[in-house]
Amino acid sequence: QVQLVESGGGLVQAGGSLRLSCAGSGIIFSINVLGWYRQAPGKQRELVAASTSTGTNYADSVKGRFTISRDNAKNTVYLQMNSLKPEDTAVYYCAARPYGGTLFSWGRGTQVTVSS
């Protein structure tokens, strides 16, 4: 059974930084696309950053501020978030999808709140 567990969320002032972690079990990270999504109240879930076999992708709203990285040996994916803005406030979810597959596995999310 696949489990993804996020950690590292919290309350931070605008301009601050947070580092999210997502640890996986029952899954081999090295053969998965890994991503971070977020969902703000009243809004749809959106892709923030993804790590694939060819590189990384970011939403325009976080480019230059957020960095996704992965440690396949530890089955962990990270999201370093710098220069945080109030509009970054959301629940952040970790997701994994096997390369060539369509089934996503999701974590339960971690709350990030950025105060102005």
C-alpha cells in the first residue's frame, strides 16, 4: 500500500521560507514522477512543481522562488519555498505517478499559511 506523508508546513511571515518534505512508503520513488500541488480555499488544486526523468517544472507563480528536489535513496521529495507570499497560502499535497502510468498517489497534505 502506497503512503505519502507530508511535513514541514506551518505559519510564516511574508518573505520567509519553509521546506516541505514528503516521505513515501510502499513505492519506489525512482520510477515515479513526483509533484507538489496546492489547494487554496475556494480554488482548484493546482500543480506547483514536478520532478520527472528529464528535469523539473514549475508553475509560473513560483518560478525562481520554489525548488523541488528528490532523494530517491530516501524515498523523499522536498519543496524549498523562499520569498513566500500571502497568496502561497494553501494546503500542499505531495503526489506520485509511475512513469508511463496514469494512477496518482496522494498524501494528505500540509497547511502552509503566509501572513502579510
